[in-house]
Amino acid sequence: MTSVTANQAGDYAVSVFQTPAPEDIMEADSSPATLTIGTDAPTVQTLGASSIGMNGATLEGQANGNNVGTQITVYFQYGLDPNLANPTSTSPLYGPSGYAQDFANPITGLNPGTTYYYRIVAFNDAGEGIGAITNFTTIWSPVPPTLISPGAVTADGAPTLTNLTPTFDWSAASQAASSDLIVTKSPFGPANVVVTLGVGTNSSIQMPSGILQPETLYEWHMVSFNSLGDESAASSSLYFWTPAAPIITTLAATNILSHSATLQGFVNPGGASATAYFEYGITTNYGSMTPPTGIGTIPQDFSANITGLASGTLYHCRIDATNSAGTSLGLDKTFNTP
């Protein structure tokens, strides 16, 4: 008996003979018949990857053995090269030869945030079917943003900001789905978190009003998230002081005449640009004030001339100043016009 397989595909002439018994010899029918062995290698299609994570994915494809042989063998090739030079092969899977079937093979040990190329391969007795190359990218492993401003890298070197609504700037982490900005106050720790701001994929945000308080030491840092919600480690920290309300001193009036005087005071703006003015009048309710004058951020003496006073009268006065951290009211001083 001679056997043929699908890898010997083609048309064969087959003659059938019947061996007669010795006592009944007759001529056997030797007319030829034709037997065709199938020639179709598997039909395959590379499908999309699923269950993509940071370190693995499931490769998917479809294969049809086209009724050749008793089964088909399927595996996937994958690697970093777009042409799949020297690819890695998955363990083989097996399926029936008679109809199309979907196949899936999970792979692990991949690098996060990396593009991999893959294809399905199947073979049967007639040959091999090779699918088209496609690709997927593993999920990015989150790293935190890089902080830019405001602040210094140590609390000892923390600068004083000029307002209570600063703009925070950072370099956003590549491929981050979102990030959080976390602000804590001294003494630092989870119990003293002031605010956590979801900043999406932005690279700056202005602090809303009413959150930071005057004359307080703060720390801020950030974390990032990937599309699966995995959280990065915390970034490094930056530290800063918020400005204080102005520190002011009402000084004795000078150049006192019957109808005029020069009011005197000292203003420390508290690290933020300040505006100063005097209130004055014949009672501690005052009732009159000098024009508010911007004095910047430098501690300095401040004075204002007033006129229209009544002679022989006791007057009350005080210096006031305001900045982004608040308003300070000076102590009352008195003087008499001659």
C-alpha cells in the first residue's frame, strides 16, 4: 500500500485490482480513477490585540485550515522590529481544519510604553499561512511631572510669594492621562494636605483664591496617572512662603500748623506689593483718608500731607496698608493744631 499526504499535492491515477481466488481467476478491472489531494494552506487574518497592560497583552487572530488534514497548528510571532526580524513565537495552539476559528494567546514580560509588532501564523499538511503584521503599544508606566515653580527645593530656602493665588508651572509627564497637584502646609504630612487639584494633562494652573493663607510655609508636589489609573511615585517637592499682611507703625505727625499737618508712618509690605494711606478725623471713627498710594514691596517710611484742618483741634490719625494677603490697620495717634 502507498500513502500520500497533502504536501504531495496533485492529481493521481488510481487503478484498482481484485486478487482472484486460484480457482476463480478472472481479469481485474484496471481502468484508472483520479484522486486529488488538497493544496490549500491555511487562510489567516491578524486581529487586534486585547487586554493591553504595562507588561503584557493578548494577541488575537483567525485561521481556517480549508479542510486540509485533520488539524491546523497556530502560533503568533511578535517583536520590536516592524518587519519581525528574529521574532519571538508563542506556544502553539491547535484547531480543526474545516472552518475558521479565532485564536488568542496572552504574552507577558513586555516593556511599558513600548510598541510591539505581531502576526498570526498557521500551518497544515498543505503549507503555511502568514498573517499581516500589525502592532500595539503597551500602557505607559507613569512617572511624575517635573516641577518648575514656584518655590525652592528646600524649606530653608523657600521664597516669599507676592500673592495668595500664584500660578504653578511644571513639565507634564509624557503619555500621562492625568495628574494631581498636592499642596500641604507646615508641618508637612498627609494630615496637613491643604488641597489636591486635578490638573488633567495641563502644565500650569493658578491657585484659586481662598485656599492659601497669609504668612504660611507650604510644600507642593505632583503625581501622574496612566489610562489604567496606575499612579506614579510622588515628584520632588518645592517650598514657598505666602506673603504676610503688611506690618505698619503709625508715627507722630510733623509740620503741624493751624490748618495742615504731615502724617507719618512706616510700612513693611510683607513680601507683596502694598498700598498705604492714612485715616484721620476728630474721633477714632476718623472719616477722612488720604489717597491710597502704591509703595511696592520694599519696607519704607510713608507720609502724606493733609490740609483743611480746624485750628485748636485734637485730631486722631493712623496708617493703614493692604496687600494680597490682607489689610493692616495702624494704632491710633493724636495731634493738636495750634
